[in-house]
Amino acid sequence: MNKPKVGIFGFTGCGGCQLEILNLEDQLLDLFAAVDVVHFTEAITEHSDNYDIAIIEGSITTMHDVERIEHIGKIAKIIVAIGACACTGGINCLKNLYGVEKAKELVYGDKKGWIDAIETKPVDEYVKVDYYARGCPPTGLEIIDIIKSLIVGKVPEIPNYPVCIECKRLGNTCVYDLGITCLGVISRAGCKARCPSSVSGCEACRGVIDDPNVNAQKDLLAKYNLTVEDIMEGFNLYNACRKIQQKAK
Ligand code: SF4
Ligand code: SF4
Ligand code: SF4
């Protein structure tokens, strides 16, 4: 039987999501036995345009990124976005809050003309994304599980319930009681409430669930004499592109 061909591509990001895959040394051997990896930006120099599944890390922030992702979109049968940068635009979307020209000037000064940066967007603004492994970063195991599901023709299970559920199951003290804000009411779970379990607030690195209970989040804020503005800085860290997504859907 022919093995599925997989390309793992890096766009604008820190490379941390690809590292999560590389760090899974034992499982990696099984993965390489089950699929043909024809491109892996951080791991191999070979490249082929013959692949069925494209795994995409990073957001789209330059015209060169746009050309590359559209090229991949024409080839791949299935596209999986991995990490906040690819899924929601992630931390790179902070640039959009300044405006592209101002951001270029702040970082590159009089050399800003050398940079072809455009407004940051998540991958699904340019190509259809079939599955999302969310988080900054998602765990390598989550990414491998999605690939394994696709190999056997299963639909990967991706959580669509809030971090609060995982947090309460773990018996954590709610960080609001400790004077810390948290977006766990509306944020997509799957990280086992990593931040609240370390006594810090969730900043929705996995994005917002499909049908967030915004009123519950507002009620929680009101209970602690806080307002929506008090959580916007945390929200924008990974979700400043969300307006773009809402416009598209
Ligand atoms: S999602 Fe996070 S870990 Fe992955 S590339 Fe972006 S910044 Fe890096
Ligand atoms: S608001 Fe945050 S800390 Fe409180 S229960 Fe929900 S996830 Fe946990
Ligand atoms: S708790 Fe929130 S910010 Fe922290 S890893 Fe989970 S989803 Fe991301």
C-alpha cells in the first residue's frame, strides 16, 4: 500500500510547533514509518511537490507567504493548521493593531522599504483548512494524533468546550479568586488548563470555542468588579485577528 505523502511547512512563526513534533523522538520513528514526509522545513532539506497532506505552521504575513500557501492549497488534498499563528494568526496579529506601515517603521526604521510585510492573517484566509491543532504551541502528540487519524480515515477529535471545564475537573482554585484575570470561560480547551494549573490566567492561545458563552464571561467579570476592557490585552495577545475571522464566516 502506498504511504500517504505529508509535507510539513513553516510560515511566519517561531518554529516552536515544528519543534514540538521533532521533540517526540520515539513517536517520530512510527510516524516516518507510516507516512512519507516529503517536506519538513525544520528537519529535512529534500522537497517534493507531491503530497496529500500539508501541515502548516505559522501565519501569513508577506506576499511571498501568500504565493506559497496558495501553491500548497492547489496541491494538498487535506490541510492541517498547527499552532496559534496558523489557526488564528496568533501573536503576529499584534502587528495589525499598529497598522502595517507603522509596525514596519517601528521595527525597521528607515529600512522599512526593504520589507514586504502585509496585514497578518491566519492560513484559512487563503486556503481551506480541514483540521486545526490549536495552541502556542499545541503538543506534538496532538499533531501526531491528527495525522494518525487521517491515515486511518478517522475524523480527528478536536475539543470545542471551554478551558474552565478542564480546569474545574482538575480541582484548581479559580485564579479570579487570586486577583488574576482569565479567559477560560470562552477559550478552547485541549491544553489541560495549562495556565490556570500554574496559577496564571488563560489568554486563549487556542482561540475561542465555536459558541462562546460571552454572558458567562461578562458575569464572571462583573462578580470581580472587572470589565471587558480588563481582559482585552490578554485576549489580543493571540486573537487580534479575530475580527478578520468573524468577517469571513
Ligand atoms: S503558534 Fe506559538 S509556538 Fe507555534 S509558531 Fe506560532 S509562536 Fe511559535
Ligand atoms: S476562569 Fe480560569 S481559573 Fe477560573 S475556572 Fe475558568 S479556567 Fe479555571
Ligand atoms: S490555558 Fe489558555 S493560554 Fe494557557 S495553554 Fe491553555 S488555552 Fe493556551
